[in-house]
Amino acid sequence: MDVEELIARHPQVFHTMSATAWPSLQRHGLLSTRQLIDVFGLETRERDRLLSAPRK
């Protein structure tokens, strides 16, 4: 499936999240994992682990 077909089939996309994340989403917006790590100032070891491992 190419991009045009994907858009034609699914013109809207949705992001799901835990309801407890709503205050952070309101405050910071929808951020990438890297941006979240920067916002919350995680240590290098934890940062590297999160950015290099697949997430569910």
C-alpha cells in the first residue's frame, strides 16, 4: 500500500493514550519519545534504553 492509498482508506488518524496523560498532553502537546525524554530530563542510561528498544 502506498501513501496515497493509505490516506484514501484512512483519511483520519487517532492517537490513543492513558487518561492520566491528559494533563501532560494539555501542557506540552503531543510529543515524540525523544521530546518527552528531553522535557522530563531522564538520565543518559534510561534515555538510551528507551530510544534503542522497541516499545509496545
